[in-house]
Amino acid sequence: MPLYFGQLFTGAKSFEANPLIGSARLNEMGLHKTRVTWAYKLAEARRAKLAKLVSEEDRRAYARDGFVVKRDFLPKPEFDELLAQIKQHRGASEERVWGETLNRKIIVDKDITAKLPALRELLHRPDWRNLIAYVGGCSSPPLVYIQTLLRQGGILDPQTRLHIDTFHSTTKAWLFLTDVRENEGAFTYVPGSHKLTPQKLEWAQRVSLQARDSDDRETREGSFRIEASELGRLGLPQPIQLAVPANTLVVADTSGFHARGPSIAGTMRVEIWALGRRQPFLSWGGVEPWTSETLGSLVSASSKLRDALRLKSPWKSRVGVSAFDFGEPGGSEPAPTARRN
């Protein structure tokens, strides 16, 4: 119980794993609402301290929408070189299946950036680091992957349901290496849903009372789902799909409602994907003494240890894989119907 109590002051979010977080009685008394409110206020305070890192235009876009879109993010020669290096690279990756969407991740660690200097230069660009820091309200470096999404069939992908990642402000960033059309898993977001309005707070309170016993596993884990038909009652618009060309950077606060858009079979999306998540109840957004590559190396080491100990995981390791391979888990034959940039 002391451990469960201590987790209340961290980013722990599972209603299933922690009996205090999942307690309907405590949440009826306002536990979840209090955690959400204080996390939001502290994130706003941290973000204000980081405001000087980004332009006024980007600050306005974030305040209005909850995400920022930067087309032609890299100069064309730099983007072309980055794309060429990633296409040529073959190495270790991890894969899992969501419905019939194959998700492949290549961790960006010190070994990868030594082989892909264009990727190393991207990670150290101030405009890359600063926008991710501002949107997330935290200047800690994010964890970065080369990510591939392969749509292989018609079974529903659970990530296509509108959801929040957790109860507090977090950031995800996508530098798309391929064009993304609306029927190819385009990032989908409800503009303005990152704001903690009274309606959204009341919705979070209602869901928290039943989250522990929900039929939906992700909701039990604290990633609440919402139907588009419910958005109007929260004073929110319908979601939009960000169909964008390659070399577009999208940085979003994933405490807002978002999803992966639906896609047809035989499509592939490839991107540099960054995840920034910090302890929500800290008032400072300071700089930790590590880099994205250092974090990546730690994650890579933990994955190797997991495999050595044969621990159960939905992620399966592979070797000799390119981000642009299109195939079933365990294989890399290109699908004949796949459209690739």
C-alpha cells in the first residue's frame, strides 16, 4: 500500500494495477480529478518558462489546436540525405501487431546515430528539440524511434479509436518520411481538446469511476477512449486528419483526443517518431544530463535483456530489417500492392 500511495504523485496511470488509482470510491471523492487538475496546472507553468524557445506563431498554434505542423521542416538536401541513409540501413527492430496494422520500431541509440549522421544532426537541431520541449512542457530529451506502420488487412486497429494517452500533458512528434494521405493512417486530432475545460474534466471524472472494470484494456490502463459522437457534449469539434507530405513535422500534446486514422490494406507510413513524457507533478522543466541517444541505448539494452530472459512481451525482436520493408512479422518480402514513396 505505501507503494500504491506513492504512485499517486507520479505519472502512474493504471486503474487496473493500482487499487488506489482505480478506486471508484476515491475517484468519486475527487482523486482522479485532483490529479488531472494539478498535472495540467504544473504543465502550463513549465510551458510558460519554455515559451522563449519557440516562435509566437507556434505558441498560438499550440494554444489553439494542441498541435503544431511544420511543413518542409528540413531543407530539401538534408531531408533527401536523411531519407537515403534510413532506406539503406538494415539492423535490429521490434514489431507488434495492432489488429492487422504491423508496427515496426527501430530504436535510435548511439549505435544508430553513429551509422546515420543525418539522423544525429536532426536530433541536435534546436528547432527540433525546442518545439518538442515546449509542447510537452519539458526540456528533457525525448525517446526517438524510426517507426513504420504497415496496414495489412481489414481487422480494426485499436489505435484508430479517439483517446488520450494519459491523464497529464505528454508530447509525441512525427517527422514523416513518406507522404501521408487520409486513407493511409493519417494522424487524427480533435483541435482544442488538450485544454482542461470544465466539460473535459467532468468527462474524465465520469470515466474514472468505471475505468478499472472497463471492457477496454486501454481504458483500464488509463488511456481513456471517447466516441466522436460524445465530443459535442464536451464543446469540442469533430477530429481532423493531418494528411501531409513527406518532410512535415507534427508535434502534438497527446493528452488531447487523437488517433491513428483508418487506412486501406497495402499502405505504409514511415517516420521519425519521438516520445516525451516526464513526471507530471514537478514544477521545473529542467535539462537532464542525457540525450535521446543515451535513452535509446538504455531501452535497447533492456530489450536485449528481456529477450535473453525470455520474458513475455507483445513486441518481437527482428534483425536485418529496413524501415521500408513491407512484410509479415518474421519476413521482409515487399507486398505487391504496397504504395511506397
